Amino acid sequence: MVTQDRLMKILVLALGNPLRGDDGVGCAVLAGLRETAVPYPPHITFLDGGTPGLETALTMQGYDKVIVIDAANLGERPGSWRRFSLAEASLVQQAQMEGTLHDAGFAEAVALGAALDILPPEIIVYGVQPETIAWEMGLSTAVQSAIPQISQQIWAELFDA
């Protein structure tokens, strides 16, 4: 991955809250990627972004490519996942903001980044259909079983390209 005589600066960004069941899938995938025996090159950054707010726009700034891992309502069975570009994503915020920014999430951060012209040239989203996002620790069996395949796909995207 070389762009104009330099390595592409890549951010792997996990979003979500592990205290909300399957919403913690991003953290789980990130932990699996970090636990591999391979030392990661310095041009790749792994970051647990927690529950996204408007600051996520600034977090992504300066990277050539960002890979986001998050629970997403895909309308499919729990544990199903898809890889899509930001252009293919339908980022709809369910909360009514009504004058407050406390409910700002990834969709609003992307809109802010676009308005400020600070988004990276490439944003890839790995969305995983949750079974539950109730206040509970741990992932459902369906989502947990998807992690190896998601990790393998991200690994290939990072190192086989």
C-alpha cells in the first residue's frame, strides 16, 4: 500500500459500547486483531473510539484510509455483517437531537467532517447485525461467532492489498 512514495496511513477504528451487549462487537474485533503475534507496522493505528460523538471527525482527520467496525442495523439475522464504503452506507441517526448534541454519533461526525473537508479519502465500514444492545456485558453467540471471519477480512485488507 504505497501512495506517492509513502505508506498509506490507516486507522482501524472500533466504535460501540461493550456494556450494551452486541454494541461491543467493534471492541471485540479490535482486541482480536491486536492479539495477533504479528507486529503491526507504524503506519497502521488501532483505536477503540468508544461511543462516537462529533470528535470522531477529528479522530479520522489526517488518515488516508479509515476502517470502522461497529454494530449496525442491517435488517438481517444477528451476526451477519457487511463491508461497505461510506458512499454505500446509509447513516441514519434514530435519535431526535432537539437542540442538543449529546446524541451525536457517527453519522453526525461524518457530516461534520464533510462540512469541514477533513474526512479521509477512503472510509470503509464493517457493520455487524446485533442480536441485542441491552445493558449487559458480552456478545451474543451469533455475533461472537462472526468475529473470526470479520477479523480475517480486515487482516486481508490491511496486509494483502
